[in-house]
Amino acid sequence: MSKKPSKSLAEQLDQYITPFRYDGSGKFRLKAHKTNEMGGLDKEQGQEILEANKKRLIAFQEQLYAQDRWSLLIVLQGMDAGGKDSAIKAIFEGINPQGCEVHAFKQPSSKELDHDFLWRHVLALPERGRIGIFNRSHYEECLVTRVHPEILAKEKLPPKLVTRNIWRERFEDISAFERYLTRNGTVVLKFFLNLSKEEQRERFLDRLEDPAKQWKFSMDDISERALWSRYQAVYQDIVRHTATPHAPWYVVPADHKWFARVVIGSVIVAALEKLDLRFPRADNTSLREFAEVRKALESEGNGGRKRAK
């Protein structure tokens, strides 16, 4: 009796990936995506998957860095208290910092405002062999800037270019930018941490109670919370118009931080597995040189005697 072929890693993790993936095909309604989904797991099972994914990610990252061909761009978007910072910390624990860099984009500087809206994000793109994490990203230029039109006025665009179509044009520019990146060896993974308003309220209360978290709280968080419905509508528009087969969105249930980490980690390791990463192999000339070097090293010291094993 023949054995069934073993499932690939991507197939094993698919149940935590495909249900949350949107590539632009079909209709998209944000309200149709549950914020409290747990994928049939409990927290202990989720922690086991998280730990297994961390080990896989560490191994893949070493190969990615050594191969020096692909790069990985991870985009994290979500409302305040959505769990972006803690997800980065939990998922990437143990990763070699030489091959991974996090960028948290704040309010643009005067120099950045003198350039196009993608300029500062292009400067932060990961090099080949590296992982880049955008904690908030170029999508803020279609989100916060849209919710707060006064920010757009500071970008010094010629007035005739600020039309009713500007957001659709920015969606087109971003999609073209991401297409360009994928054609040049950058894998783009985009995550929207889909948090409920009630869970955000609970997390804000926790921040106020915990001295170690109070520094994260700002009164601006409350003023932005008052615009919750507007932000949700704009996020829905963003996902609808910028999800593509080459750069899909993953709408991650974020009410349970541990499950959000299961989804994000699973997507990342499955994507890296598909790259068929390998450590570079030495050619015959290098192998002969290595043999000569080994011979010379083994004959050094102790009067030319080989070292004890």
C-alpha cells in the first residue's frame, strides 16, 4: 500500500492563511470578517504553533540572508492598540538582527514632505537577503491623510493635482509600486490587524492601569477612536482597491493577540518556504581551495601536529 505524500509546510498551515487572504477577486466587506476568530484553536495550541513557526522562521531567515537573492517586505496596518508592536516582538524573537529591520513611520519631516509620498518608504526597503517590517506604511497616505484632509494640504502638491480622484490615483500608484517590487525579487506581505472597537477599549484601559504601558497612551488615541467608523470605511476601501494576486491583503482577526500571531507567522513561513531557499553551494574550485586551507591550518602549531579531537 503506497504512502500518501507528506504535506508541505504551506499546506499544513493553510487553514490559518487562506481564510484570511484577499487578493482582489470577488467582493470585499470588512464587516464580514470576524475580529474574534480563533481558527478552532485554544491559546495553548496557538502558542505551540507560534513556537514552531519561530524556529522555522529563524532557519529560513538564515538561508534568505545567505542566498542573497530575495527580500521580504512585511506591512502591518491596523488601528491603535491593534497589536502590531507585540506581534513583531513575539514572531521575530530570535531572528538575527543583521538580516531584519523594523521601520515605524511617524509624521513626515519637512524634508520628506518635499518629496513624493512614496519616497521615504522606498529608502527603507529591505536589501536582498533581508526582511523589512513596516510598522505602519505607505498606506497611511491613503488612510490618515484621507481622514484628516489638513495633512494632505501640507504635502505641497500643486493644487490642480488634488482632485476628487486623488485616492484612486494613489491606490493605482501603490499597486504599481508593489508590482514593481515583486518583479524585482521582493515578496510583499500585507497584514491588516482587524480589531473590534470593544477590544480596543479594553486595551486602552489596560494601558491606563499598567505603568509599563502608560507611555503608549496619548489623548490623540481617544480623538482618533471617535473617528472609528470613518477609519473602518477607509480601510475597507484600501483593501478593496490594493489587494492583488502578487500582493494580497491578509485580514487578521486581532481580538486575540495569540491567534493574530499564528496567522501572521504562518503566512510568513509559508511564503518563505515557497522561495525554495538554500545555502549557496561552493563550486569545485572553491572546494579545492578549502582543502588546501584545511591542510595548512591543521599543520599549524604544536610543531606541525594535528590538533586532538
